[in-house]
Amino acid sequence: MRRFVALPATLIVAGILTLGMTGVGAADDGGQLIIDGRVYLDPTGCYDNLVPPVTIHNDTGTAAYLYAHTDCTGATETISPYGSTVSADGRSVRVMS
């Protein structure tokens, strides 16, 4: 009788662990970009017309690029995945998908 009780309990624990690991991976799919406190979920493309000084938190798994011009052109600063920056002259930011 004990053998039958232990097997379902083991399967339940294994299922919970598997779901838990899947949830962690799913959270890394798109992430979020936070620009001056405004949150963008699953960011991609150019976010422009920023007003310096600007604070950016790149909570994605890919690099983001900060630009000097409003159309994602000009000199760039790289914001590493899960990194942050404060810029006195950033006018736009791009996240590659």
C-alpha cells in the first residue's frame, strides 16, 4: 500500500517542479522596458521623443540601444540585458526582438 501512495506523491512533486521551471523560462520571453517609470511589456522597436534626462531599465534578455536623436539614429549607448542607465542626452531607445 505504501508504494502506491509514494508514487503519486512523487509524480505530483515532479509536475510542480516542471511547471515552476516552465514559468521561469516564460518570464524571459519578452520582458519589459521601463522608461522614466513607464512600463512597456514585450518591447520591440524604437521608443522615441524621450525628454532628457532619461532613466531606462532594460528588463529583457536582449540589449537595448540608446540614441542621441529622436528617430533611433545618432551615437549609441548599449544597455545590457537586465541593465539600467541614466542619460543626459538620450532621445530614443531601441530594443531588438
